[in-house]
Amino acid sequence: MPEHRPLEPATPWVEVVATDADWDAADPDLLRTIYAQLVWVRAFEQYVLDLAGAGLVHGPAHSSIGQEGGAVGSVLALTSDDTVNGSHRGHHQFLAKALHHVEPKGLDPLAPPSDAVREVLLRTLAEIAGLDRGWSHGRGGSMHLQWKDAGAMGTNAIVGGGVPQAAGFAWSHRRAGTDAVSVTYFGDGAANIGSTLETMNLASAWDLPVCFFVENNRYAVSTTVEEATGEPRLSSRGPGFGIAAWKVDGMDPLATHLAMTEAVEHMRRGRGPTLVEADTYRFFHQNGGFAGSAFGYRSKEEERQWRARDPLTQTAGHLVRRGLLTEEETERAGAQARSVLEEVGSVLLEPDPQGKPGTRRIRSAEWPDPGWVDVGVRGDLSELADPPVVTDESSVAVADTKLIDAVATVMGRRMETDPGVVVMGEDVHRLNGGTNGATRGLADRFPGRILGTPISENAFAGLAGGIALDGRFTPVVEFMYADFMWVAADQLFNQIAKARHMYGGSGGVPLVLRSKVAMGTGYGSQHSMDPAGIFASSVGWRIVAPSTPYDYVGLMNTALRLRDPVVVLEHVDLYTSTGPGPVDDWDYCLPVGQASVRRRGSDVTVLSYLGMTPYVLGAVEEHGGVDAEVIDLRWLDRASIDWDTIEESLTRTNQVLIAEQGAIGTSYGGWLADEIHRRFFDLLDAPVWRVTGGEASPSISKVLERAAIAQQAEVVAALDEIARY
């Protein structure tokens, strides 16, 4: 019979309970501040529900009423240098952090609020109502609250979506040599999602000072935590990843504060990440001002039991018991907060002359200017005012260079001159430069800045997004194959791409994503896609597609200076190819939005990019009967297309052919053809010609793979058709 040996977790997992003795021993100023914060957050949330009920909040109002104890108790263990982010139900987290920032010595529940406190309340209310006065000028609303000065890095509407970013904030804190920590707030639903679990693993592997704070309110909308997982003690996730964990009653703000103080001390001492599970309860439904029992998934008795544990009532009781406040004073504190919220609201609201008596409307001057709708999708390129931009390409001495050598050399040069550049991806620190040699020699030259990651694209892409939002460092992320972007789609398209615009348009997101296209290499359907069409349809990304070593160096230098996220597409076919590359100048930048005319011609303008460009040039020479002008686009995003060069060419050729390798369903040329028809219809003597791959993704079979993609022969066939037109 086998011997069974009990196993113990390698990290602590404890429950913290605050006794009356702890309440008696607590600093009176701390308890008064806790109560003041609870009162202000509760009054604010109730006021938001009132506005929502009156139709004055456009969109959801995810109330945190009942859950304030967890946010207040935890935030008061932090400083302004510490960062937090949160979930869609994040008003209480945001307000607690913002109020603690403007009043770091604490709040008194009976004192009139300072101008700074009023400003926090006003701007937060304005943001939730979608008004220009808000933190993000109304773009973020209830679910996307950000005030970076206070360390509030942004709440998030995607369940678990902000968790990887918090690991990025933590990495930046540690790399900058500070003892600051990062806290990410999320609910019981997010405790089961991949981005959260991937990030726990990554944070533990890298010993990052990030706290995973789980507000276990027992319901993900209407699904109970017991239905969603076999282990409803969600703090158990911590030891499973080697993370120290605390479980605490989130309705008890002092207990939460004591547990969080221990967790923060653990992180400040460099002992790695922590997890705090606060058992709490939202008094209302997922959204709006109705109780959950109104929708049938909770009983009134359950709600009564939890309301009896209201964190405001508990805290007030201890303050009265200790003689720190009277019952009349606790009531006066609440009345004052409600009155101030009405005053703050009057700045934004006015009587509605067309409504029923007592109804209000938003003051017209508070709405954002509709003309501002697209401002801030990307930056204005002011960061490129000083770099050595090359417009005369003959000014850089060149010699035959292998493209993969240019990739590694220019990255080494940028890491040498900019200590803020950090590279991460799977195997980039091993195999003599990753799977293709793109980081050859860099791990030894720059220890701690070439980060080999677990196989978890969602986590490390999001972590890089957090580093970029933090702003002190510039992450370069390598995806081994472009197809893997689907694994990290939330981080790439919901988070990184939208962050600048969503949070008001002013903050940069400096991140470079390197991703390779491998069609033609026999790697099959899940390792071969060209993602240009997908990225072009996702607002926020800039896209570069170099086809020569010279272009790669200049475009990468520009990408690393931009404050926007940039995807740099690479093609495996080109890695071993030889072409012109710089001899000794590795610092030049190529201008944003400048294409390259690879061949002059008068019969048709051929637009191409990346690995298809050499096939196009070969096809034109092979065909011989059509005098084609070949333009290598280089920049592919909507804002960076070189329309001037295209227009100048079309005025002479009056025909255009778009040539790309990839499948027609995810085609880049589809939107480009539509735009050309709209912009240059009067210049065209024929509809836009297209060369693409087939409908299906490339297969493993050499024959079927070749049939699925476009190369030189397909361009020759298109030129034949053009010649007959």
C-alpha cells in the first residue's frame, strides 16, 4: 500500500480577524479616517444611483454600496506612490485612492471637505456622467476611472482585463528602484479567468510587488461563487501559485486594513506578490438601484443578514463605543456628505424647464465638444521633433546586410542608448537570441532587461501594457508568431489599443510589439497568418512593415520613439535575405507615413508591403509587358498611409493593384481598396485590382500551403490581366 505524505503550501495562507481588542487598540485618527472615507464613498454612490434613476447617467451605474469596507481598509495601507487599478465596479476603489491622495494625513468625518476633496467628488461625478469636466473628459465614464497623479491607473470594464497591467506597474516600481507596490482589485468572477491566473503565475515567477485583491461578493452577476468554482475560498488561488494569501471579512474595514498592512509589508520587503480575499457583499444588483432579490437570484433574508453587517454601521458602532463620536455625530457626518454631494451635483445640473417639476438635466456647457470625438486616438508625433529623421535615404551609407542581423543590432543599439527599453517574450533570453536570433547577444549585454516569459501571451502582453501606461520604461514584446495575438486579443485590442483615447487622449502608451509572419514555412494554419488587416481595423495601433534591413532599422528607431503602441511586422522569408543596411549609422529614423517607391513606372501603381514586396518586384521584371510603379507602403495604419505618394503615382498610371500574401478574409487590402476608391475615384480608369491568398489558412502540406498564399506567380497573372484590360 503506498505511503501518503501530506503536503503543505510553500507560502502562508491565513485568515485575519479583527477583535474588539483590535478596535480598542486602533489609532483614533485611523478609525475616524476610515469612517469618513466610508461616509463619503457611500454618499457618492447613493447620489450616482439617484442620478441614474433619473436618467442622468448614460450607461451603467455599478454600485459598490456594501463593499466600501474592502476598498477603504486596503487603500489606507498605501501611499500616493503605490498604484491601483480595478474592475468595472470600481467607484469605491477609485474614490478611496483619490481621497487618500489629496488628504494623506486623513479625513475627519465632521470637518467640512477641503477644496481638493470637493474637486475629487466633482470630477469623478462628471466622468461617470460623461462630461468634459471629468478625469478623462467623459470618455471613460463609470467603468474607466483614471487619475495617474493619485496612483489610480484605471478601472476596467473587461473582467480580469486590468490584472496583467497591474503586474506591469509592479515591474516598473521595482525596476525604478522604489519600494512602491501595485494593487489590482477584481471580483470573484475574475478569479477564474485566464488573464488573472496567468498573471498570478508570472508575478510569482518574477517576484513582483503586486497584490491581487479579490472582492468576493459571492455573485458574478447572478451566478454564485459556489456554482463557478469547486473551491469558493478564492484566497486558495494564492498558495497554488506560490503567493502568500490572506482571507479577511471585507465588511470589517479594520480587519481588511490589518490584513492589507501585512500584505504591503510583505511586498515592500521584496518577498513577492500577495493575494488578499475580502468577503463582501453588494447590496444592489449588478447594475442600478434594485436589490438582487428583485431578480430572483438572492433571497430577502440573505440580503437582510448581510445588510446587518454594513461596514458603515459596524465602524460607527465602534467609534461610539470608544467615545470617539456620538451617534448624533455619525448621523451628522452622513448628512453633511449628502448635502455636499447635492452642492457638487448642482455644478453639473440645472432644472429641466421641459420636464416635470423637480426634474433636472445636464448643463449644456458641461458636455464635451462632439468635434473632439476622435482626438487622442493616437499622439500628434510631437515626440519626433528632434530625432535624426532621414528624408534623403542616400545620406546613410549602406552595405549588404542580413535582415536578422539588423534586427538584433538595432535593438542592441537602442538598449545601449536608452536604459528604459526592455525586451520580453518566449525564449528571447535563450537559444542564442530566441527562435530566430533577433535578440542575439542582448541577454548578456543587458542583464535584467531581456526577459524570458512563460507561455502566457495574455499575461505578458498585458504586463507590457502596464509598463507602457506607467511611462517610465518602453517595453518591446515579441510574439513568436502573429497568430498568437488571438490568445492576447483582449490586451492588444481592448486594453493597449484603446487606453490613450479611453482615458482622455493625453497619456502615451509607448509599446512595440514584434510579430512575425511565417506563411511559406510549413508551420500550418495556426502559425502563418498576416495580421495587418486585423491591426488596421483596430484603432490605436500604428503598423510598420519593413522589407529591407535599411527600412527595419529606421522604422524600429522611429517606433521606439513614439508614444503610441506600434506593431512591427516581420516575415520569416526576409530574415535570411540580404539587402541594403546601414554601415555605421544605427540611429536614423524614417518618417512616419512615408512610403518608398521601389520602382518607377507609368502603366499601373502596385502597392505592397513586407514579404510580398520582393515577389512584386520579381513579377514586374518577369512579366516585362507592364511598366509598373511599385510602392512599398512601409506604414500600414490608417493614420500613417502615404496618401500623397499614392496620389502622385495614380495621376500618372490611373490604375492600382494591391498585392498581399495573406488570406482574403483577414485581408489588409480590403479596407485599403475601399479607401482608394473613395479618395481617388476620379483618377482611376479601372476598379482596384487585387492579389491575395485564398480563403483558407495555409496548410502543412507544401502543395496546399503554396496554393493558399500569393507569391510572384499570382502577381504575374494579375499583370497579364491588367495588360489585357
